[in-house]
Amino acid sequence: MEFESVNAAAVIDIFLLLLIGVGPKIALVPFLDLTADLPAATKGRVVRKMLTTAAAAAVLLLALGGLLTRLLHFSTGALGIASGIILLVISVSMVLGQPGSDADDSRLKGKDPMQLAVFPLAVPYLLNPAGIVVLVTASAEAASFGVFAVVIGALAIVIALDAAVFRWANRVSDHLNENRMLLTEKVFGFLLAALAVQLALDGLSDLGVIHLVHP
């Protein structure tokens, strides 16, 4: 990830990375599953809480991420490795998990919906490890205010997209095809596993442990 200049390629890359890191796909199926038995009004409150929590955490990471790397003495390379490992765990559960058989799902369904909106829906599903890496790296390495402004603008667009997707899902959740949703989750989980490996490899490269040859 490069945050040195503002050009069309950089803007597209930042938007796509944030769409993966703060976008709706990872959180959508868990949201539908955990809120399936809730009244529509409660689902709406969960959506608002989830979005505001993820957005607030994202803004804090963007504002303070660079400071945190210095205070806690970790590099963006180390962050990339840690985030890659965690994202790999999430993606493996998406690919190999069986609907309705996870004991953790049963345990989560008994919790306060507002707590579920914060964890696990807002973090780490909506704001996931890939998003944390992008935001902290941008905070630490943005070379100009223009680059920083692009990240803020892209983040605002992604959060607005999240709001539209989850409010739509809230209204039509009873009519969504569960099998199709599960299929897309499996496919996206596999792609996320590849992204997780890439995050870890980029982190190792940043630390000088390995040398990556980019095409």
C-alpha cells in the first residue's frame, strides 16, 4: 500500500481496500443470522449501532494510528502480519463453517442485540483486520493532506454504502435466499484468505524478512 501521492490509480486502490476492510460483505451474513428473530425496529437499532461504532473506530484509527505505532513500538509491517493471521482465521471460518452448527452462534444469539452490534458485527466483521491495516498505515505514512483527504472521502463513501446495504437487508431479510447468501460467503471467504496471506507477506516484506517481486 502506497500513500505517497494522489492519482487515479491510488484513489481506486484506496477505495477498493477500504471496501474490503470496512465494507458490508463479511458482516452481512452474520448480521442476517444474528438478527433473524428480532423485531424490525430492533434490527434498525442494531444497524445504527453497528455503523456508528465501526465508523467511530475507523476515524479514531485514521486520526491516531500513526501515534499508536510510535507509542506501542510496532511497525506497520508487524501490523500487517498480525492482521493477516486474524483475517485468515475469519476467512477459514467463513469457508469451512457449517450454518447452524456453531456453538458460538448459539451463544451469541442469546446476548443483548446492542452488544452484538458492537462485537462481533461492528468489529471485527464490518471493520475487519484489512481495514485496520489500511487506516493505521494511512495514518502513519500519508505523505500529504491530499492523500489523507482521499482516504477520508473513500471511507465516507464506504460507510454510506454500508448504511444503504444493511438498511436494504433489514427490510428484505425475510425474502433473501439463504443458500445464495451462504454460497457468496464461501466464495468471498476464499478470496479473503488470499488477501490475508498477502497482508502477512507484505508485512514480512516491510520488515525485510522476505523479498517480494511484484508484477
